[in-house]
Amino acid sequence: MRPFVVLIASIAALGGLLFGYDTGVISGAILFIAKAFALPTHLQEFTVSIVLIGAMTGSACAGVLADRIGRRQALFLAGGVFGLGAIGSALAAGIGVLLVSRFVVGLAIGLSSVVAPLYISEVSPARFRGALVSLYQFAITVGILGAFIVDYAFAPSGAWRWMLGLAVIPSLVLVGGMIPLPQSPRFLFKIGRVDHARRVLARIAGSDETAEEEAAIREGLRVKQAGMEIFADVPFRRALLVGVGLAILQQVTGINTVIYYGPQIFHMAGVGSNQASILATAVVGVVNVVLTLVAILFVDGVGRKPLLYAGCGGMCAALLALAIAFAQPQLGGALTWIALLSLVVYVGSFAYSLGPIVWLLISEIFPLQARGLGMSICTLANWAANFVVSEFFLTMIEKLGGPATFAVYAFLCVVTIAFVARVVPETKRQLLERISAAV
Ligand code: BGC
């Protein structure tokens, strides 16, 4: 694999790092923000969830933008918006400005969650596309862990402005890093800049593969028409079913209950002290990062579907163990350890399957003419499902109880396995154009 392609993917993946950091950092900052602005509970909740509302808005607009101005420019823009949001959050004099800034951060998250995987996927040679797009998920997990470390480091001083403001550093690196990067060759073909597209393709794919790739891209462009009539196109509708289904299942199997509410769950599991629950949260964060490497290593060799089966199977088993542990009259001793181990297995299994592979597949299954639009719709569904699950998790625990809540997530893992078996195509090592033609 050419180092140049790895460099492109790594810079674009910074969009994922900011996604992870900005969704993770608020959990530690909110306590201090609430105190600084004397916020009632509903405003505290809104300060947390407005990022998700921004992300839904950003992802809804991202596809059209990426198709108009190009993937590279859209990602460049996302970096700038991330930076503005971080500065606005850090300097906010009142809750109004803070809310607007958090919404702006959400916009950038939504934008980059469509455009970063899209761009990486379109510049990657087919043989390594799985690993390169998984770098994006790897960056998300590093961002989540980084947020946890920053929150922990600044907690004694209560410096929430620093917690939120530090995101400006990766934003600047993203903006600066995107400047010398090439446009997506597929986007260039789409807008008719053929010579430029060929030059980029030769730099990233090597001259022996360029001809085949160019032929496939041109063929794809000839067949399909852009515009709203695409919704009448049966293959596009089938790709939408696959993508939206996967995007929703990634969320309703419960990952963000652990990512956003980790300390509360550890508390329920019988972890008494704050220190121990922070340590447990850190272990989960590290496992999330490390196990994503498994996907990077195996997704192009073993394939997407086997990893999805193994990961969802592991998540299901871990959730059932958790449900059983929580069903016992009293947690403590061995049961607490079983609960903790289950959480680690659950997050680890997600990390090499549903985490990276959902982003990967939704960047692969759409035809070039409608890739931006298709990814936008799937990503919007992902953020909407994220919003619903994280808004209602505590209510679910309260109304249904822990065991039933985790059993529902376990059942949804089984649904995911069935969905993957029945409708998801295996896409390893295939040219993007062959995939969309075959979905
Ligand atoms: C999901 C996020 C989640 C993260 C955890 C991503 O793939 O889209 O919602 O917080 O993985 O690592």
C-alpha cells in the first residue's frame, strides 16, 4: 500500500478523532458547566443533547454539499467549523452562546461523519479500502479516549473551557492537513475533470490498476442519472435499505449507553468508589481503541460479514451475561466482576465489527451518482437512532429495569446477525463500482 494513501486516510480520519472527542468530552465537562451557569436539569440535558441535534442537521446537509463542492472541500470546511465551535464553546460568556457553539460542533460532527468515510473510501485502492476506512473508526475511539483523559486531567480544577476548547488543536491539523491533499478521483470524474482525475488515480492506485478503475468509474457514471428520480431506482433503494438498516442497528444494540453512561452502569454493577468507576471507564476506552485494530488487520482478508457475525455474537453473549448478573438480587464480589468483564467483551466485540464496518459499508454500497445523498440519509438515521437510544436509556432502566433493558439490546444483536445474513453484501476487495452494481 502506498504511504501517500495512508497519509490521506490518516488526515481525513482526524474528522473521526474530533467526532469521538466532541461526543465524549461533554460527560466530564457538564458537571462544571452546570455549576458555572447554575443550570436546571433540563438545560443540562439540552447542553449534552444539542450536539446530537447539530450532528443530525450536519449529516442531512453533508451529502448535497459533498456532491456540490467536493469531498475534500467539504472536509476542509468541517475542520473549520469544528474549530469555530471549539473556540465559541471555550469562550462562551453565557449559556446561550455555549448552546449555539455546541450546535455548531454538532454540525461539524455530522458533516465529517458523512464526508470523512466517503472521501477515504473513494481514494482507497479496493484491496485496502476496509483497513483505510476503519482508520476513521480507530480515530473515533482515540478521540473518545482522549476526551476521557482530558476530562480526568482537568477535573480537579474544573476547567471545562479547556476541556471543550482543546478540540481546536486537531481541527487546525485537519484544516491544514487537507490543503495539500488531492480531490477524490471519483468526484473529479463525476464533474468531468478527466485529466486531473487520472493524475490522482495514478498517484493513489499505481498505473497498472488505473485503467480498470477508470473504466469502471466511467461505466458507473454513464448508467445512472443524478437527482431525486434516483429514489425510483431499485438498486439505490436496496442500498438504502442495507445502509439505513445497518446505521440504525449500530445504535440500537446499545453501544452509546456504555460510552455515554459508563460510570452509571459501573455504579449499578456494584463498583462503589468514583476512582474505581473512572478506572473501569478508562479500561473500556482502551479496549475500544485496541480492538478496532483487529478490524484494520482483518477486514480486507477475512471480510466484512464474518467480522460482523463474530462481533455481534460476542456482543449478544456479553449482554445476556450482563442481564443475568443484573437480575441477581444483589451485585457484589464475583457478580460485579462478571458484569465488568461482560461490558469489556461487549465493547471489544463492537470495536472490531459494528463500529468500523457500518461506516465502511455505507461508504461502499451506493453508486457514485448518489453516494453523497445515500450516505447522508444513512448517517442521519445513525444520529437519530443515537439520539433516541441515549435520550431514553435512563428511562428504560427505570421502567424496564437493567436485566430487561440489556436483554432487549441482546435481542437486537440477533436481529443484526439475521439482517447481515439476509441483506448485506460482502464487499471485500471489490471496486466500489462493482459493489454498487451488485447490491
Ligand atoms: C459510533 C458511535 C460510537 C462509537 C464508539 C461509532 O462507530 O457511530 O456512535 O460512540 O463508534 O466507539
